Amino acid sequence: MKRLKTMAVLVAALSLLTSCLKDNNDETVYYDDTAITVFTLGTLNRTLHTTNAAGNDSTYKGTVAGSGYSMLIDQAQGTISNEKLLPTGTDISKVITSVTTKNGGTVVVNLRTHDGLKDSLVVHSNTDSLDFTKPLEFRVYNMSGTAYRKYTVTLNVKASGDDSVRWEQTSPTAEELARLMSLKPVVDVTPEADGLDASADLLPTEDLNVASVALRTDATARRLVLVGNRSVETYPDDATAMVWSRIVESGEDSETYKWMFHTQEGITSANLLPRMSGLQVVSFDERLLAIGGKALGKATAEPYSCFYESLDNGLTWQQSKRYTLPTGFSCTDKCTMVTDDANLYLIVDEGKQVWVTK
């Protein structure tokens, strides 16, 4: 970043720009009014503290798609803040931001000195990170540099003691409902053609779900997790769902990996995903989340009674404490679970109820 020691430097720079533009034969129109019209967050780092299936505390590093958290701009009050709280553990000390202005305004950040007594103005950059652990003052100067509008930007993060997810019931239009339903990934995988490390008899054939999980160790690779049930007619005694996974690389010199069966040997039944009709699985909030209807085969789970979560890519599962069903939730037929990365949706009985995380 380039620091501006005095306001004269900024005004001079804007004046020079004006002078250069006037050298052209074409007439240029300059505007005295300006404003911040769009404020977008980049990808944020997050530290997640959880308890694994064995009851031990675990710490995971992940990311948050900041672009999914809309920023509310109050032009009258001169404030900008996120409408929805960022998840617990989000690091807001190094945040990339993108700012759009009206009439080509120039954005400046007032970082102030450590004693808080003097201004320290910095030209905003879409590639440099900023510390939002305290509210920051943004200024947008008009094209002539004669005036500016000031905004206080605040990022709000959910407190660690308030980690439970809240829900809001919505009433989407038919078009909005169709968009939500389209978020459900199409199961388009060919495990037998890709190669298996176990018998094909263990592959699920019903209630199929494919979740894509980013690898923390390789930005060019993802883990596909295939979850579903085997046929009740052929395998009436199954009590759990079948889980497979495969790493897919997209970079140069990428390797091809087989599908790996997540063995159930040595894992207690309480830490396996029950076999449920209408099983739904998504990757969201640094975990796999599952929900389902009535128990099949020898499973004993109650229909749509809780969320199951996996923090180890589907190897072990447990009832989620962070995600609980919304008050008033009622499903008589089928519940579809989808995500757009920033929000989790429950679409109940083809849209009779629609819930979204707040």
C-alpha cells in the first residue's frame, strides 16, 4: 500500500489525473458527487474448534466465502456492515475487500496512528488485506478531489459461546424455489469405471448423494464423497448407509485415484450414519451434514429427528449439536437439503416449508 502523508498528496494526484484527461480531444465530464455502492468481502480464514466422535477436542483450519455475506450500506448513516453474522472462529484481522463507487470515486482507508490521534490515509487496494478487528473508516473522494463521503465499516462475527445455528422460514416464489432445487448436485459419478478398492457389492444404489470437499493440503484437488443406501430388497439387513470417497486433482501432472470404501470395522454403530429413506448429504461449514426419513433395514433412527455430521469426510458420524432442526419444522414426505456455500436450505415436502440458516 502507498501511504499518503498529507491530504495535499491525494488532491494533487486527483488533480493530475484531471489534467491528463483534459489533454485529450474528447470532452470529459467530472462529477462532484460520489458514494460507495458495493462492498464485497474476499475469502476469509477460519479456525474451527470441535469435538470428534471419540469425545476429544479437535481444531480445524478452513475458509469462509466472504462474497456470500452481503454487506448492508446505509448511505444516510454512513455505515457498512454484514447483514448475516460471520461464522464463529472467522479471522477478520486479514481481510481482502472489493469496493465499487459511484462516478469513479477514489477509495481511501483511514487506518489512523496507534495513539488514535492522527489520520493515516491509505489508498484502498483490492489485493491488500485490512484488519477489521476494530471498525475502519473508509472515505470515497469525488473525481475533482474537493470533497469526500465517510463510512464506518464493521464486520460482525458470531461469538464462540453462541455457536448454535438459527433458522428462518421463508416463502420463495416459484422461480426462487426452482433455483433452490437446482442447487442439488446431480450424481454423475462412475465408481466402477474409475476403480474401486473394495467390492462393488458395497456401492450404494439408492438415495445417492455426492458431496465435494476442498482439500486443506492442495488447492487444486477435491475429495468427492459418495453416500447412499443399498437396495432394501437385496440387502434387507443393512443398518447403515454406504460411504465412499475419491480424490480428484485438476492441476498439471494430476494423478488418478480409485474410490475408497469407508470401512465400518472397528467403529461403533453410534458413530456410523444410519440407513434412512430419502437420505440427504451436503458439504457445508467445514463438515458433512446428513438428514433422512424413516429408518430402513435394521436401522433404528427416527425420521427427520436430527442432523448427523462428519468432521472426517464421512468416516465417522455423530448427531450434531451445532445444527438442530428449526422450531416448527414438519415433514410428512421428503426433505431436500441444499447449500449455496453461504447458506443451508431445507425444502420440505416440495416447498410447503422452506428454511434457511440465518
